Amino acid sequence: KVITITHHDLNVNEIGNFFINTDHNKNVDFVLNKLKEVFKIEEIIYLETCNRVSYIFYGNTHLGENLLWSFFKIVNPKLNQDIISTIQKFVSVYEGEDAVKHVLELASSMDSLVVGEREIFSQFRAAYNKCKLNGHTGDKLRILENVTVATAKKIYSNTKIGEKPLSVVSLAIGAMIK
């Protein structure tokens, strides 16, 4: 399963509201362990970048609106009630094959603010390694990570996606110049 908030659905400067809030002497590991406990999540990867935050996990949790509200109140207890009440508008939820497809698109930068940039691939691997090191992942997410890394490398090697990273800004500038 994947819960993600990206630049597609929310202003980039508001995405930080969905990062794990580490106030009150709580660190990321504490919050991830709390999420695992409360929502019966077996394994979890926490990925935060400048234009997205994703919670990639394995478990039998049903991802309804009430879960999202509760989930993000643990992530950031200071989250504004107005944001919580409209959470369905800007939080994307993926399960099963759709979740795997989303992770593959994410790591290969097809779902990036800058299509073709490789930074998200490095960020995904670093997030996985950190969560693995801290005991948040197991065999199921290890297999997902292995497939994701192999797929992203194959995409970068066998396509031209990485040759000319393309952003919305560069498209706009190009249109203005013509």
C-alpha cells in the first residue's frame, strides 16, 4: 500500500504538513513504530522529498478516509482541522498492483516534478536503507525494493528518460522563447 501527497495535488509548500513531525522529542523511528502499532502495519518505508511524501507499507490495513485522518494526526498532531477535513482531495492512496506500479513510476522519475531526474531514485533507495537499518522493513518490502531498483535502472539504461530531464518550468520557458 502507498499513501502519498505530491505536487500534483497540493502546493509544494504545504506538503511539509504531511512529513513526520518530530516536535516534542519524537523522532521519525518513534512515529513509524507508532504507525505500525496502531494500524497493524508489518513493514513501512518513509520517503520525504521537496515535492512529495510517501508512506509505502505492507499490512492488512483498510485505507479509508477515517484511517487517513487518524494516520496523519499521528504523523503531525498539529495538522490543521481544515486540512484534515479535506484530506481526500490531495492524498493519493494505492493498493496492490496499483501501489507497486506507483512505486516503480516514482523511483524511475516518471511521477516526478522533473521527469527524468535521478534524484528521486537515490532518495527512494536512501529511504529504504534507513528504514531497513532501523528495523521498519522486512522481506516483503525488500522484494519490492529489489524489483524497483532493477526496474528503474533498466528504464534509465534502455530509454532516453534521463537524457534531458524535463520540468514544467523548462517547458514554459521553451514555449515563451518560441
